[in-house]
Amino acid sequence: MSEQDMVLRMEGISKAFPGVQALDGVDFELAAGEVVALVGENGAGKSTLMKILCGAYRKDAGCIFLNGQEMEIESPHHAQQLGIAIIYQEFNLTPNQSAAANIFLAREPRQRGVGRFLNFVDRRRMEREAQKQLDRVGAHVPSTELIRDLSVAQQQMVEVAKALAVDARIIIMDEPTSALGEDEVDTLFGIISTLKAQGIAIIFITHRLDEVLRIADRVVVLRDGQRVGGMPIDEATPEKIIHLMVGRELTDMFSKQEAEIGAPLLEVRGLTRRGIVEDVSFDLRQGEILGFAGLVGAGRTETARLIFGADHKDAGTIRVDGTPVRIDSPVDAVQAGLGLVPEDRGLQGLVLKLPVKENIVLPTLDEHARVGWVDRRDLRSTARSYVDALNIRTPHLQQRAMFLSGGNQQKVVLAKWLASQPKVLIMDEPTRGIDVGAKAEVHALMSQLAQQGMGIIMISSELVEILGMSDRILVMAEGRVAAILEQAEATQEKIMAYASGEINNQIVNATSNTTSKGAQV
Amino acid sequence: MSSVKSAQGGSTGAVAQARGIVWRAIIGRQEFGVFVILLTMVVFLTLSTNTFLTSTNIFNILRAFSWIAISAFGQCLVIITAGIDLSAGSVMAISGLASAMLLVRGVSVPVAVIAGSLTGLVVGSLNGLMITKGRLPPFIATLGSLLMARGLCYGLTGGWPVRDLPLTFRNLGQYDIPVAGMGVPLPLIFMLVFGVITSVFLSRTVWGYRIYALGGNETATALSGINTDWVKIMVYSLSGLLSGIGGVLMTARLGVAAPTAADGYELDVIAAAVVGGTSLSGGEGTILGVLIGAAIMQVLRNGLVLMGVSAYWLQAVQGLVIVLAIMFDQLRKRRR
């Protein structure tokens, strides 16, 4: 393709967040009427790249050319004016307004005459224009219909119509099929073909490789913030794409020490929360680290929350140490000997306004108190001992948690659970967004805890971490257990294959000859 | 602030350094900003009037804000959990009324006082239950009980005040303890006692720690295995109890329980807490700050009267001071 045909060219795009290089010199290009699938593991940098394109983030380095002209995209509003629209997984629609009102949100046509000065909306014109856009995407939706009365697929069509109404030339779709049923996916692909024929370029972000092969003209693969490959779709195969996505060698940065595996500590059977987690069963044994792998939205965090009683479960039983326990709330879970290091430190793990000391002792306050009276010296020495043991870098114990670095914040969350001496510790993305040094420390600590007989569930989206730290690996896909693999038989390719629902045995066999157990689609 | 005296002895350099640290610790305290405001007002009024700094006037001020302050201690607990208790004024009225109605029926003073205070506790517990088990937002739940409690006052009395309360009861609010030739009002003593108790409760007990944690991050607190519903029920109950105690003292001082008593006081109570540095977004606030906040509001009221400002302008000035005090506090926080 020549320079001329490119509606979009991104060159050497870099973006760093505290502790992470999210993007490192990424190139990306897009021609008119082209559908490009952007794929990569969680955290590979897909969303960051797209957020830069639609003005939500500013890039640190690199250039963006639109129709051959260099552009500085300053804000989401600016991106919209330049003809770039993004359709997020979570729709940005107002449920109590009509499709027409949503399509013309912030650009409502004014009435002519006196009404114009009073900012009266010309509703009839708005509904008529909106209907044109809806018809253009082939949506059989009256523009007067309220958003809340539409199906998810219809809402998505409204989003597409909204993008067209602002004359978008580039439409980014972030996991557009994740909420759709089989038929609706067909409809969406029909719409994409229509848009293509009108010369609109589409960036399609997805985890589902079968869809990539079906709809895309070209595929671009990101890994660890870098572009690791790209190819026209007729050269692409699932094996090739998966290999590019994960193609990393295990490094020896994981200090996993072998621990003696003992009797089952946590037995989960038939855990279900309808529509989110379906019939999840597994055992966690003493001294074992059980890795939870899967894509974002596969139900791993939700499973952890169900076990911990943070959400209501529809079915399922839990045994701890062989005894059935009833867990209806986190209070019950803590009593039963469970601990949870949640996904989001700031929102769920820490009270950021409070000092390090208070955060560490929060779950164990009762142990540092006599008839409700806090023994402040005991409390301080406990906090001090964990700060020292975990090497938490804080100027003093009274430092508010919000002023610590990500790695040190995570260590405070860990300290808080170690102080409560749980039998089972569930860790959701324990090393996300923390620097390499802190990461190694967290890993070493996990090994140490396992050696002391603790059972650990580690949810991680980083395959290298999963493979490096786990004794066994439970792969989830669409709310179900897709496979439970022994460490020895697990490979990155195999996990990805189970996780992306690309479970045609061909691939599994192509990458490894061992047969896997528990496979289900 | 008790640590001020700790830096003594040693070489002059060390003393200066220690003084620096202590000084910074004082400035860093949440209460410092409002304390400066209070001090400025007091100095200004002392210089510009010759009636302000007299023991009679000072004790008048202290007596007048004592029940507002006691209720504000409870309000402070609620606001630290990021909630609000709009029922404070009505609870003061209904508690005082309950005591009064028992007294005129010949019930002994201690029983009537306790029953009145417990009336507040009951309303507070109901608030807590509506908010946790009934899943109502605090604003709505306590707005409901504000109206219900007030309506109950009117309904029970038919609109008539309850008079002729026994002297032993009235003494609770009116008696001055003679100390070194001055009369220290009894309500002031009650205010200080409850202030110390609440402050210690908040800073030294397991429940206090949980109140701060809940207000700072409810999700994280719940995920730490703390029963957050219980903590909430407790703070609303305590807020009700303290408002109840304040209401009984107020009734004792006035010598009459009117169904219209304490009308709108919830706003004074909330203002005292907020001016005193309690953050409406939760997780921050101290009893000392609330005490200073309540003092500011009363000194302002008193000062304007002494300076001959028309009573009609009082509210406007009060509103201005609330806004300025909080802006000042925000500025101080941002600079840190």
C-alpha cells in the first residue's frame, strides 16, 4: 500500500506510567476501508495505544499522521473532530434517553426561529437524522426508542451510528463481541462490512482469534508495549498469532522454591454466580500455589470474590481444612482463615487516607486490643515488624498509604494479611503495576509462605508469572474452568489456547503432544 | 498538642531542631487551621470590645454552645464514616421532651435523664438500621427521622410546651460550680467529659480505628473482614445518644420542653463538625477540631451581638464564616 492510501500512521509511539513502560516505539498504520485486528495479551499495550489515538492519553514520544498530515491529538473532543471514534466495551450511552438523543448527544440540532435563542431542541429533525444513521448501519431500531429498552447488540449499533453521525473515518472497537451472542456477532460483522465498503477504517481489538481470522484484513500483534509482528490475514494462522503474542522465554527472575504439597486446604465445588461464574470446582492443597490464568472477563476475580463472600453466590460449597464452612460475607471468610489481596490496591486493598500502621493492623485489630481498648505499643511493634520483614520503604509508620509507591503499597496489603495468618491467601494480580525489584520480593515472599504450608491462589494475567510461580494452573474461560494443568505440562501456547476458547485440539496438539485433561469448551 | 512540652534541655541547636519538629507537628495537625481562626476572632474581639474578655461572657459562650458541641461529637463520628445525620436537632427536641414528660409525671430525675438520653439512642439506632438493612442513603434516612421525630414532638404535646420542671433537673443546665470566685457552668463540665470520652473512643479503641477505616475506604474495610453494617449502626446510635444527652441538657437549661425546641440545630451541629475540619468525604476529623468548630460558631454569634451588629445580619455572617473557614482549611491542605 502506498503512503497516500493511509488514513492513519502512528510512528514510534511511546508512553510510560509510573513503574511501567506501557508502549515502547510502536508503529501502527491503517488504510481507508481496512479492518485491522489489534491483538495481544492483557497489558500488552493495546488499550494504551488506542487511548492515545482517541485523545484520552498524551503520548511521550512519536508522531501521528492523519491522511499524511502530522497531528497532535489533544483531547477526546479533538479526536472526534478529526474523525476518530471509539466504541468502548462499556457503552457510553444514557439509558433513559432515546437513541436519537444519544446519537446527537452534545450536538443536538436547535430549533429554527425564536426557539434557537432559547436552545430548544428540534426533536423531529434530530430523530429523522438519527434514523438515517441507524439505517446506514442496518439497525432496525426506531430512533425514538429508549436505550434501556434496547438489547446489548442494538445498543452497540446505536454506538456505531453515533460514531457515523460525527462523520468518523476511523472507528475503534474495543472487544465489541464480548457481550454479544452468536447471531448478534454475525450482525455486527455485517455492519463492519458495510462500513468498510463506505471507506471507513476499523481497528478491531479482540481476544478471540477465530473472529480475527473471519473479519480482519490484517492483524497487528503487541507484546510488552512493543509491536512484535503484523501480517495480512491470508498469511495468519492461530498458531502464528499465539506464538507472537506470548513468544517469550521464561527467565529465572522467579524465585519459586519447591514447597511440600500436603492435604487439601480449600475445596471448592460447583461455585456459581449466574451469568458470571459457572460451576467452578477445584482443590487447593497445603503449600501449593495455584495459578488462575485466563483473559480479562473470564471470571477469575469474580470467582475469588465469591469464595471470599464479597459477592452473593447462587450455588456452591466450600470446605476449609476438610470442614464445610458457610461464607456469606468477608467477615465469615476471615473467620474461616482466608485472606484476599484484591485486584485494585487503591480502591479495595488500602485505606489510602490512613497511615501505614493502621492499614497493616486493620483485619487483626481485635488481637491488639483488650475489651476494645487498643494496645498502641503492641500495635506499633506489630506494624514495625512487618514493615521490616517485608522491607516496606516508608519514612515512618504514620505515613499515609497514599504517599507510598505502588510496590510498597502492595507490600502493605500483603503485610495486613500476613498479620492475620490465614490458611489460604487469594492474591489477585499481586504484581500488577509494580516495579521489577518489588515484584521479585513479592514472589520470594509467596514461595516462603507456601513453604510454611499456606495455600495460595494467584490470579495473574501475566503468563510468565503464572508459569514461573504456580504448582498447578487453572485456566478459566467465559466463567468456567477450561482446564487444570500441572506445571510440567503447561506451556504459554496451551494456556492461551484454552483461555481464548480456541480449543480446537489441533492447536493444542500442534504446540505440545501431551494430552490435557479437563478440557471443555 | 500535649507533645509541645517535650523539647527541653540539651544543646541549643538540638533544642532549636526539636522545636522545629514540634512546631511542624503542630502546624500539620488538622485542628491548627481552625484554631488560628478562633484565636484571631478572640484577639480581635478582646481588643475591639471591653465586654468580651470577662469571665461572665466567656462562661456564657461556653454554656451556650455546650449542647451543640455534645451533639456535634456524635455528628463527627457519623461524618467520619462519610455519612450525615440530619436528625440531630429533632432528636435533641424529642429527648428533652421525653425527659420533661416523665418528670411532670413524677418520675425521678436520674431515671428521666437516662430515659431521655436513651430516646436519642433509639432514634439513632433506627437511623442505623434504615441505612444498613434498609439500604437507604444516610441523607434520606435521617431526613425521614428528622421529620418523624419532630412530628412526634408536636403530636405528643399537641403543640404545647411542657413546663414546671423540678429544680434538681433544671440545675443540670443552670447550676454554676463556684471555682476561685467564678461560676463554672455545669453544662461546660458535661461537654468536656463527653468530649474526652468520645475523643478517647475514637482514637484509642478498636471501634474508633474501624470508623476511620470505614470512612476512608468502605470496600477495603469490608474486604478486611470488618462488619461495616455494625460500625454504621454503632455510629448512628452514638450520634443519637449524644444528641439525646445534648437535648436533655438544653431542656434543663431552658427549664421548659417546647416541641419547637432545637429547630434547625442540625445545621449548627453539622457546621460545627465541618468547620472543625471533619471531612464530608469521610475518613478525617477529630473531636478537638469539632470543639473548636463549635466554639468558633458561638464566639461569632456572641461577638456580633457585642459589637452591636443587628441580629438580622447574624445568619449571613455565619454562612460566610463557614465557607471561609473551610476554604482556608482546603488551602492549608493543598499547600502541604
